[in-house]
Amino acid sequence: MANFMDKTFNFFKKESVFSISLILAILSCFSVKPSINYLSYINWDTLSLLFVIMIFVEILKNLSVFEILVRKLLIKVGNSRSLVLFLVFTCFFSAIFITNDVSLIIFVPFAILALKKLIELI
């Protein structure tokens, strides 16, 4: 039992942002009365579209489309600084044409894969 408590305490200590948000979420439950109207506050269309985009990105990852694009990108880019600048500015400029959340949903997995491949090469 003490081992479980130590692991739990260490988890919450390590994940401070999560811990603070969890405490604030629990406290907010006491300040607002529950109501069935809460379900109408959620924009289900937006959530479903974001979910579909996340599925589409996962499909692209599983089909190795990101892998192929990362390999081509690593050949073109000379060093890690250029890669990071490319990834940041690609996400920045794509957010001009599509929303920020969609841009991040698409480019964060791509950037993680690209940086992992770069670390493997170094």
C-alpha cells in the first residue's frame, strides 16, 4: 500500500500542471450546480470534426506517409536548426489558412516523428 502511495505522490509531483488542473476542476464542481443544460454547451460538430482529423492523421501515420515525407525532408534539410525552423514555420503559416488546432493536430505528430528520426541519425 505504501508503494502505491509513493508512486501516486511521485506521479502528481511530476505532473504538476495536471495536478493543479485536476484540483481546480474538482473545486469547480462544488461551485456550479449540475444541470442537463451542460450538454448543450458543447459544440459537438467541432469535436466530431477534430476527431475525424485525428483519425485521418493516425491513418496517414499507419500508412507510413509521414515516414516517407520525413525521409524526404531530412534529405533536403542540412541540419537540426533548419529542420526545427522548417517545422515551426510550416505550422505557423499553415495556421493562417487552417485553424490553429487543426494545424497542431496535423503537424505535432509529424514533428515528433521528424525529430525522432533526426536523433536516430545523430
